[in-house]
Amino acid sequence: MESMTSPTDSADVRRHNMSLVLRSLADREPCSRSEIRSATRLVSGTVTTVVEELMARGLVVETGHAQGERGRPRRLLQTASERVRTVAVQLSSHDVVGEVRDFAGVILWERREEHGIGPGRPQDLVRALAAMTNAAMDQAASVPSAWITDPVILLPALVTEDSTVAAALGLGLRRTDLYGPLAEAMKHSCTPIFMNYGRLGSLAEYAATPSDRRPRAMAYIMEADGVSGGIIVDGEVYRGAHGLAGECGHITVNMNGPACGCGARGCLDLYLRLPAIMAGAGIDLGSGPNQVLAMDELVDKLEAGDERAHTALRDAGTALAGAIATMSNFTDLDLVVLGGTLPRLYPWLEPHVDALISARAQMVPEFNPEVVLAKYGSEGPLRGAWLQSRNLILGNPADISRL
């Protein structure tokens, strides 16, 4: 059987089979052609032809031999990590980070700079993004044979399918076009990909789950410059009608709560966001490196039994439990992953989440997902940006030029 679907156009068949073989190799490498044939159900001649095509594009290399059936050695294949350079730039309220990785996800270059830009200054933000993106693209282009992916721009914002920033409360932005000005400021010919922290973090955490334990439906909730999240369904990021699905920071957890900048009241972000927790605990959050010291101070207060700190975490934990209840009821989740700053605070958030799950398990246990802590913490979104770029290549390796 030539493929698992039935494309009618020969170019579509070729693209489909190239993607099928490259994905199979990436999941099992190093492996032999016969293993790829068994996994993809493609015939030997097709696998041989496709592997040769992928090797001509520099995406696959032979890496030695292993003992095969009946004593015959098998030639092993693996993806060529040096062929691809992925570029990611992450903007926060206080700094901008640039990163270049190879196809295997190894960080080859990184830079972090505080930008000192106050809220509501989109032109200045574009300049900071452009400077870092151009520097990262320059670094990626230093290897002449490398294929450079379009840069992924990570934002603590609601980002629609057409790359419009619908809102970025931490940056003081309402509906804003950052994409157009950034594209104009780029030195290299490329198409920036704007994505939200939470969607990318969800990609990283899903990929970190062992393949035999991956959930059908997973939610990711993180706190980093605000509360964000993402939803994975059957291995794919669920984007919704406008690319905004998974935006858990603005789930209403208290209809009588304070007004939120999004226009609603009592949103999760107002209780679980780090500045809100710190204010409730009577701690000056500061910015940049000072935030690490502020977190240390908060943990010290919690461990010492400080009443204000515990009240702030009680409010945050109750709000988190309410949001998880809403999400699990509506989407029937298997798993909820907590990332960003939340893992460090989870000892004080956990009792409220456990109380909800224990109470509901007695009635409808199916609506009570497992809650776990993120593997990558605050680094998850950047890893997710690499996965986003990698997935685009795995999905269409025919776009990569021959060497």
C-alpha cells in the first residue's frame, strides 16, 4: 500500500510520503529502511526513493550499521541536525530573548536583553523585536548550508490566526498590529510567525509525555507575564475559530470579582497572576532579576506561616481549581499541566485543586483530570517554538531545497 490516505495528485502523493517517512524516522531514529517500511506501510521501492530524496535535501544521513535479520547488517538512518536552524524570539514585559537551535533542538546561540520599554509603546516593542530577530537570523545564516526556518515570535498576548495582537494587557496593548511593522523591519526574507506563550508551552509539554501515555485531551496552564494556556486534542494544538482557544487566563472564576482589563470580571488572571499574588502577600515584585528575589521572599513567608501570603495563595488556589473545573467539564480533559511559575507555588495551590477533584470524583470521576507539573517550567514556550518550526518541516520536507 503506497500511503495511508489516497491523494490523487502525484505531487501530493510525493509530499505526503516524504512527510510520512521523515516523521517516522524522527520518532525512531536511528533506524533502518525496513523499520520505516514497517511503520509507514509503504513498499520498499517507495521508501528507498523517498529516503534518497530526503538525503538530497540534507535532512537525512546514514549513521552506520546494525545487525539485522538473518545476520545481514542494516544501514541506519537519522535526521541531520545541522541542516536546519530554527529561530525564536520571546518578548516579555521586561526583556527580549533570542534563540537559535538545530533540528534536534540543541541551543546553538542565545541572547537575553532587558528592553526597559514601558506599557503601551508598540513602536518601541517592534524595534526591540526587530533587533533581536535580525541578530538571531544573522547568527543562523552564518552556516551557508543551513536551512533557516521562519522566526517564531513568542508573545504574552492574545494572538489571532492572522497574527494580530488582540490584547496584551501586560504590555499595555489593546488590538495592535505588530506583525506588519516587524515584517518591514526584518533584514532577511522571512515570514514571522506570531504565537502565544501558552500554545507553545502546551506543545513542549505534550511532546515531553511518553508516547504510550499521551492524553487525548490536555490543557496547559502557565503563569509568565500573565496567565495563559493551550489545549492539545489528539496531538494537535486546538486553535478555535480565531486562533485564541486555550486562553484560560480570562476564564471567569468569580462573577462578583474585580473588573479585568479584558472587559469581564473576576478572571483567573486577577488571582493567579504573579503580580496579584505578590500584592496580596505584601511583596514588591519588581522586574527582571528582582522577580526571582521576590519569589524567594514569598516562599519564605509561606513556609513561615505568614497570614497575608497564605491568603493570597488560598485565593489563587481557589481560582485555579475553579478554572480547572470549568475546563474539564467543557472539554473532558485527561490531563492538566501547570507551568511557568506555578510549579514552585504548587505546594500551596495543590490543596485547593485536590479538594475539588476529591469532591467531584465521588459523583463524576471522568470529569477529574490528572494534574501534573510541567517538565520545562518557564522554558517550555521556547522549546515549543522549536517544536513548532520542526513540525512545519516534518509536515512538508519538500519545501526544503536540495543541497
